[in-house]
Amino acid sequence: MSESHDRLVLELNGVEHAYRRTVALRGVGLEVGPEEVVAVTGPSGCGKSTLLHIAAGILRPQAGAVRLLGEDLDALGEAARTRLRRERVGIVLQFGQLVPDLSLLDNVALPLLLAGEERAKARGDAAVWLERAGLDAPLGPSPAELSGGQAQRVAVARALVTEPALLLADEPTGSMDTKGGEHLLDLLLGAARERGAAVVLVTHDNVVAARADREVRLRDGAVEAEAVLR
Amino acid sequence: MKPATAVLLAWPTAAADRGRVALIAAATAVAGAFLLAAVRIARFSGRDDGGGDGLARYVTEPGLRPGVAVAVGLLVVPVLALGVQALRVGSVARDRRMASLRLAGATPRAVRAVAAAEAGGAALAGGLAAGPAYLALWVLLGVLPPGGLALLPAPTPVDAVAWAGVALLAAVGGALAGAAVQGRVVVEALGVRRRASSNRPGRLNPAVLVTGGVLVVAGTVGPVVEARAGAMAIYIMMVGILLSAFAVGPRLVGLSGRLLSRRAGAEALLAGARLTADPRSSGRVAAVLVICGVALGVDAALAVDFLTQRESTDKGFYLTGFALVALGVLVGACVAVLTLLVGAADGLLDARRPLATLTALGVDQPLLSRVLARQLAAVAVPAVVVGVLIGGGMPALPFLLVDPTGSAILTVVFTVATAVVAGLAAFVAARLTARLLRAHVRAATDPENLRVA
């Protein structure tokens, strides 16, 4: 394998996936380099979320290969894939992703606790990220009391708290107004650039896609077009 | 809304609805059968009514009969707790259906009427099935066992008035419970939101707890002060235990949750947070397990006292009695564990999106199974241990007050040993329950659930 391929953060080759009779992805390929921000766009039902789930190792593709941070996901067992995702990948989903029983602070601290971090240290780091996200950690409301935008900011703080090498975001501004969405993207992309993390943004919003370095457009489960934006 | 419309809309069509209705009906039928059996036992007029030898003497012996009737009646409590838990099975799908009714023009009151009709109908069916279930129980315990092993005298017909009473009580109780459960959910045309369930005990909880505690103390010290208070003291104590247990159950679960949350690691944090967020549902199971523990503790303490103190020509008869009480406790505890299982399975279904999200974040399924096991153990183990210690303490306290010698101390030691063994058994039961739910955990963490709103 060439040196340039070794440096890729994420590499998908000929990925195919179907839900019963509905084909979600047909031979999709995608390469994401270090510190690169890639927007995956396309209409509803074109396979964007499925692509993201496969990239994260949450779903196993029915055909094709996925290399995540130099690891062949097909060769890894469930536990190893979970560990890789937990330690080196940050994920932001569209909605309902906070654990309702936990405080905001514990929601953000959770990935660190799962990695075996001490409670006090994990909460300390979580408080820093919550503050950056504009939320008051100790006095903050419960997840159920948050607006959609606030919940997304907490989710972004949680995705960033482990300082991942790759951030995967599925419609991160989907439940927010324009201004709130912009603030969220500032936080997400700003932190990613600071830490040198790559970002894959799944979105159907052209304004969000315009913030990326490159756009990959899907249609009917296949790559329709690619464009370098900056 | 016309009653016929409510019944039509309440008719279970989806698999989850049919499962809920079947479980409510089954629990009501079994509870009704125990109630009918308790009434029948209490109404025996003496040895000439059905007669009976061997184990049946526990029922025909006039001195023991009231106690046996009360013990059989107490078995209703865990089965009813299962019935109440059954009301919440498949609630996510039901709430969505109710929301679509609201969209079609149903008022909040009409939605509650549909829920009441469903639960009331299921409970009525269970109440009607209680008669045949009672006869089946009688055949199982009174006819099929050979010779002296028959626990009940010859089968007697169902008391028609009691049966009708059970069916009516079940229908009314079921309808009220169904409406109450639906009342905790705000169903609007555009969706459903659950009322934020308070993690604090209800307003009446302190009063119930104090009343129950006073009754337990009165029942415990009563016979010491006044020897003739014996039978009445037992009934007072029993009411006190029931009230105290249901007041203490949610508090015990909440405390377990808080203590668990303070321990290191994500596993303890997740398990503790779940219990702290909703201690009431698990609190009912904890209450039943406290009652089982109390019964076991009393049984064990009295058995030790009997073995060390009393001279009796019929020792085997009484020891078998103690063993039968322990068997009854085991039945009650098994029903409580089944309730825990049903509640946990439904909880997994309810939380499938957050659970799928946790998996996406890197929480593996074995860890989620361990979280569930810790959560269940934190409900079951403290409840059983506290129950046994209280139960054993109740007879041990008068023994210590009257004669603080070796046998009283032996009773205390045996009570503590029983608490340890029962606690271990509860721990194993919690682990087994979590193991049985592994497929549910797997289903709840399916990535497909990330698409569920």
C-alpha cells in the first residue's frame, strides 16, 4: 500500500449496503485525508447516513472495504471496532443523542469514563468543553430541558472531549436555525482545526456544505459528483 | 365518547398490544385465584369441612387456618405488582397510537377512556378466568399430589359471590390503573411526551412510611406488653409491613442509584443514573422483595427459636410449616423477578435510541449488559437484605428483651446469615435476568434505531 494511502484517515472502497430490498449504497468510494473537511451531500434517502454509520464501524457493509485510521474494519471484531470508535472518533448525530438520565456534565464526560478516566478528571475536561460550547456545566439544565440547538452543542462537546482524529457529523445543524447552525459549525470546525482532526459532515444543506474543503454528492446510493471547494 | 367506541379503539391489534393485554389478564387471573383460595381457606368451618391429612392439616387446623389464609392472600401482592408493570408494556407504540387518535379529534379525556377500557377489559377477562384458575390451583395442590403430600383438602366449587366480586374488583381496578398510567403521558396531536417523572417520593410517602412504621412497632411490641394481643398484633404488623414496604421501595432504589452513581466508572454511573431518574417503577419490585425478605426473616427467626426453645412432639409438622412458608416466599420472589424482567425488557425498548447512540459512541453491548445487571442487582439485593434483617429483627427483638441469652443471640446470627444467603440469591437472580435480556440489549442497540425519532 502506498504512503499516501497510509496517511488517509478514512478510506471506503466499493462499499455496498442494502436494507432488505432497499439498496442504500452501490459501490461507494471515499477518501478523507488528515485535517480535511469533507461534506457528503445529497437528497433524503440517498444513503448519506448509512455511509456515515459504515465509516464509523457501526454498520458492517455487505460488500467493499473500509479503512479507518489505518485499521481494516472488516478484520476487526465488534469489541475492537467499538474501542477504535470510542478512542479516536467523535460522532455527532442529528437529534436525541444525549443520555436522558445523565447530567450534561456526565453526558460529556461519558466517553472519557468509558476509556477508564478518573471521574474528577473526566468531569473537569467535560466542564471545559461545555463552557466552550456556551453551557454552564454544574448549574445546567437536564438533557430533557434543553432546546434542540443546546442539545447539539452538548453533543459536539462530547464528540470533542476525547480529542478524536476524525469527527463524523450527521446533519449536525438539522434541528437548528441558521444562526444557531453557524455557531455550532464554528465550534465543531474550529475545534477540529485546532486539534488537527479530519471531519466528515453529512448534510443536505448547501450552506453547511460550503464550509467544507471538498464536497462528495450522493444520489441513489452512488457518488454522483465530487468538487474541491477550497 | 361512547363506551362502545372506547372498547372498539381499545381492542388490541398490534402484537405489543396483545402481549400487554394477555399479561394483564394472566396476572389478574392468578391474583384472583390466590384471593379466591384465601377466601375459601378462611371460610373452612373445621376439620369436618373437607377434612384432610398430612400437609392439608395446615389448612384444616383451626389455629393455623387464619395465618395460612393471610399468607395465601399475601401472594396476591407480587402478582398484582406484575399486573401493574404489565400496564406499561409496549407503551411507546401505544402512546404513538394515542397521538394519532388525538390527531383524529379525540380529547385527552377520550384517550384516557380508551386506556381505561383496554386495561379494564383485560383485567375483567383475568377476573373471569380467576375461577377456573382457582380450581386448577386446587387440583394442582390438592388432588394431583399423592397421599399426605396434598397441600389442600378436597376441591370445592368456586364461591360464586366471591368470584363475581373478584371480577368486578379487577375490572374497576384495571380501568382506574389504566387511566392513571395514561395520565402520566401528555398525548398531543403532533406527538407524545411523557410527564417528567419525579425522582422524589410522592407527597403521601412520608405519612405512609410513618404509619407503616408505627403499625410494625405496635405489632412487634404488642405481644410483649399484652400476651392476648397475639393474632391481632400479627394482622396489624402485616398491614404495617405492606405500607412501609411500598413507601420504602422507591426510597431504597433511589438511594442505591445515588450510591452507585458515586462509584468510579461509566458502568456504575449509567446504572445508577437510570435508577435515580425513575425509582418508582423499580421501587414497586423492591417493595415486593422487601415483603418477601421480611417474611423469610420472620420465618427463619421463628424456626431457630422453635428448634432451640420449644419441646414438641410434633416438631416435623412445624418444621414443614416453616419450609412451606419459605416456599411461598420463593414463589413471591420469582414473580417479583419476573416483574423486574418485564420492566427491564420494556425499558430497553423505550430507550432504544439513546442505547443505539451509546453504541455509536463506543459503548459495547457486553458493557450495556453489565450496566443492566448492576441496575437489577441494585434493586433486588438491598431490598431482600433489608427485608430479611427487618423480618428477623421483629421476633428477635422481643426475644432479646425478654431473655437475652444464647438462643436469642443465635436467632440474630441466623437472621444475618439468612440475609447474606438471600442477598446472594438475589444477586444471582439479577445476573440471570440480565443474561436473559441479552437479545433485547442487542436489539435495542441496533444501528437502525438511530433512525427512530
